[in-house]
Amino acid sequence: MVARNYIGGEWVEGAETFRNLNPSDLDDVIGEYAQADVAQVEEAIEAARHAFRQWSRTPGTQRGEVLHQAATEIIARKDALGYLLAREEGKTLSEGVAEVARAGQIFRFFAGEAVRNTGETVESLRPATDISISREPLGVVGLITPWNFPIAIPAWKIAPALAYGNTVVFKPAELVPASAWALTDILVRAGLPAGVLNLTMGRGGVVGRHLAASPKIDALSFTGSTQTGRQVLRATAENGVRCQLEMGGKNALVILDDANLSLAVDCAVQGAFGSAGQRCTASSRLIVTSRIHDRFVEEMLKRTEALRVGHALNKESDMGPVVSAQALEAIAGHCEKAIGEGASLSTGGKRLTRDTEGYYFAPTLFTSTKPDMKINQEEVFGPVATVIEVGSYEEALAVSNDTPYGLCAGIVTDSLARAADFRRNAEVGVVTINAPTAGLDFHVPFGGRKISNYGPREQGRYAREFYTAVKTVYQFSDITPQA
Ligand code: ADP
């Protein structure tokens, strides 16, 4: 049985199929998934265009009701959905379940926001004139998502898109069709009219490329690599289509001499190796001042080597495999380059074998690294962290800002003054103080600066900025009797 795409209210076969394998165990076939072709992308856009007229005029209460219903089912089934997610993506079961719960919370949040799409009225410069400022849906929104958060990222794009009255063509990452299919199925059964949400699973270079280049969409939101994001930006710019990009990170965690050592190590281990480091928010650079450096490295090494890497569905595993053979090869390549540049490999740096054949890579720590090494400038997207020793807080801040990326940055310190200075001067979209850089809340904005981001923020009420258009209306109404 092939899991099908969903276009114009029908489950339809694709032009090809994709075999979805478990990265923890390549003998475990999760299923066959339809792959759309360019013609089906066109049909999906047409269907979304057609459905927009009715959906955009449906009261927010009704739209919110559908999202609420979906949220309830997602939360009720979080264990089964989390299992599926961990099975196809390779994050641990507890991480998978937590991600599903978060997706449910996101739908619940936007179910409420659907009835809070308020505007303003403003006095005019002219007599007897009222000005109202309101927000309207845009039309058809294309959504392209990555594999590393197979349900949360689709949720934080689909929920606001639908809440504010847009219709959607959803193109999930090739490697995680099962979570995307399950989410679509839930939303459809929650009562979305035909054409409001269309699922076009398939290849990035075919489905994603065609969607991004279509002049028939009104907006495109993308999360993925910086390289693909740039292509998407060029394609949408060609047609003047509104575009939002969330891309990579090379995030710093600064650890100062006065830090609580065990808190610093907790933040570093979680930040660097959570989800096998395959998060755009991963703390991949640990910038440590001299007096705490040796103690930090010693503890960090102990904790890194104690991590149990194994099958994602085994409850004993602290870290699962990486997502694919290609990812494994890329990560190993980054490690080799780092060694070539003179970084010291303190632990890891190699593939691991387990009882089942999967893409296991050892949690890796490089020490004695310099800020300008490639390993400190390029995103690895795997369980690899580096330590950079610095002499002062000022140097730590400068090194923290010294990459083309600007997603998030953290600091561990007991100094209120330095924490405040860091908060003000870190060139990023998210700062964490004495807290890990990942595992962020669903109701507040998320996004970066520099090459990590393009366009307005995602999530929380800030999502409205992207998913709605502002309209300013002048109304003259003078019923005063003429003298
Ligand atoms: P990764 O390398 O981590 O898979 P990508 O940026 O390639 O990250 O993928 C993110 C999403 O973009 C996926 O859904 C992928 O299929 C899609 N994609 C890949 N290539 C293109 C492209 N040329 N145009 C539009 N989308 C693409």
C-alpha cells in the first residue's frame, strides 16, 4: 500500500514512490509514499486557489474549531505519533513524543489566534473620516519543510496559515513523509474543506522547486539549508512572491569563569547533542574563558562519552542515529577537515556500529579550535561540538558574533551585568541565559538574523506578520445637516 498525496480533497497516487526507511534499522521499512510530479503541484495550487474564496470568508471561530479538533487528536495520540516520528527521523522516543506534543500545542494556540485577528481604528486628518487598519489572508501559501522536526515545523507553518484564512500547498522533506501524512490525515478528518490543505510529498528539486517558482502562489515559507533557501528566495523574488526563510545556524554557547559548572555542562550537552545535533539551534561552538576551560572540558568529555548512542526507539538511548547516509558522510567530512585544520579530536569523530544497521555517529568534541577554522564557521548539522578558549568576556562576545549566521546564542554566567551585555550585543534572533539554546516555547517568536533568516519571524503572535496582508480603509460618512 502506498500512502498517497492529498490534492483538492482527494487522496491521489503519485508519479513515483519513495521507500521510507528507519535510520536506526535499515531493514525496517516504514512504508511507501507517493511522490508528486510537477503537474500535481499545479493541481494542488489550483485546488488551493479555488478553496481560498470560501475558506477566507469562513469565520475565524469555525477555522479555529478545525485547528482545535486537530490539536486534540494530536495530543491524544502523541505517544503513537512520537513513535512514528522517532522511527522515521531517528531522534529518541522521548524527543519524538515531546515534539508531537508541541505540535499539538501550536495548533491549540493558533485555534485561539484565529479569533483574535484584531485591527485598529485611527482618527483621520480629514473631518468625518474613519480609518480602519485590518489584516486579511494572503491567498495560497506554499510551505516547504525540512526533515529535522517532521511535525513541529509543519505545525508552526500550517497552523497560522490556516488560522488567518489562507489555503496551503504543503511540501514536506523527502525523508519524513510519514509524519507529514499523519498530520495531513488528522487535519482533513478534523473538517478542513477540500482544497484548503494539499499535501504534495516528493523531491525537493521537483516539487519544492516548482512550488517556489510558481507565480500562482501568494507566499512561500521555507525552513531548510542556507543554500536551498537562497534558491527559494531567488525563485520567489522573480515573481514578487512574499517569502520567509529559516535557515542554518552556527550557534555559540559562551561559558564564563563565574558559571555554575554543572549547569554549563548540562546546557552544552543538551545544546550540542540533543536530536543528534541536527537542529538549527544546536550549540555547536562552546566558547569558554580560560580559568574554567580545563574543568569544563574535563566534565564535558566525561558527559559526552557517557551518552548512550543507539536505536531511537530503545528507551535506554540518549541519542539516536543521524538521518541518512548522506548526512553521515557530510558529518564525517566536516570532522576530517577539522583535523586537517589542526583541531584536536578529544572524543568521537567516527561512525558507530550497533546491533541493527543504521547511521550511528559518535558524539564528537573538538578542543583547541580557533574561531576562523571551517569547523567554527560552517554548519555541521550533526553531533559535533567544538571548544574555543578565550581570554575574556569581551573576546567571547566577539567570537560568538564572528560567523555569517545569527540564529541563537547562549551564555552561562552568574554575572548579571555580563548577561545583560550579552543579551544586548549578541547578533542573533534568540538569546538564552543560563538555559539551553533549544527546546523553545511555542507561543513566542522564533527566528534569526544575518544569513540564518529572511523575512518576518515565525510562531506566536508574530506569525501574523507573514501570513496576513495589512489593509488601510478610509471611510467618509458625514450625516451632519448642511447649513
Ligand atoms: P537538507 O539538506 O537538510 O535536506 P534542504 O534545504 O535541501 O535541507 O531541504 C529542505 C526542504 O527543501 C526539503 O523539503 C527539500 O525537499 C526542499 N528542497 C530541496 N531542494 C529544493 C529546491 N531546489 N527548491 C525548493 N525546495 C527544495
